[in-house]
Amino acid sequence: MVDARVRIGWGFDAHRFGGSGPIVLAGVVVDTTRGIEATSDGDVVAHAVADALLGALALGDLGAHFPSSDPEMEGTDSMELLARVVRLIEDRAYLAGNVDVTVVAESVRIGPYREEMRDQLAAIMRIDRSFVSIKATTTDGMGSIGKDEGIAVAAAVTLYR
């Protein structure tokens, strides 16, 4: 029998670089020289984590809750969207247990910002920062991310009752 008190979700998001910037990851400005093409602020970390949370409870994806076709989404703070998703899971009597994030980018460096990103995610998700992991990797020059055309993020979360 499955224990429904623990749920696992996985999320993914990717965006093309473009615009004037800045690049924001987990609510933290990590690059001021360029931007991300998106309806919202393009925070791919917040998007991937929100999708993971929604997926854990089979609640659809971020676009179903906050469609990019909605004019109100233009320039939206993605960490606020994430906070709204956290409230959705809490309304269903679940809490976040942990989050594991991998940023995939050729030139965006998260090392100098990792701890602040962990703090921001922990605060929004209402968990201790020791339950927030943020890692990074490259594609070693392969594909569009390897050609530095964009950025992607994968996230996994656990929820519990």
C-alpha cells in the first residue's frame, strides 16, 4: 500500500536568454548584463520548484495556474507565484520536506549566490535552509544551453502530511 503522507514531485523549466535583464534565480539577481525571455521575471528556479510542488499533488503545472496569456502575469515576481503555490499545498494539509535544485547553464555562475538562493527558497517554502540544495552543471558545450543560448533548471521536492 502506498503511504499518501509523503509525496514526491519533479519540475523542469527552461528559457532563452534575451532582453535587458537582470537574470534572477530563486529571487536573487545573478547577472545584470542580460535577461531571460519570459512573461514573468523568468526565474527558472522558482518555476521549476513550483512545478515540482504542483506535480507532487497532481495539481497540474504552473501554466495551468498562472497562464502566460494572462496580461496580469507580465513581469510578475516568480517568487510570489512560488509562494502562492506553497499556500496551495498547505491548503491541502501538506508541507514541503526538502527541495533539490540543479541549474543547467554554460556561463551563469551560481556559486557566489548559492547561499542567498538557499535562504530565499527556504523562506518562501517555510523550511529550514538545511533542507534546500542548489547545484549547478553545464552541458559541456552540447546543445542550445551549451551554446549559451539559455538556461534550464530541474527540481525535486518531497511533501509530507
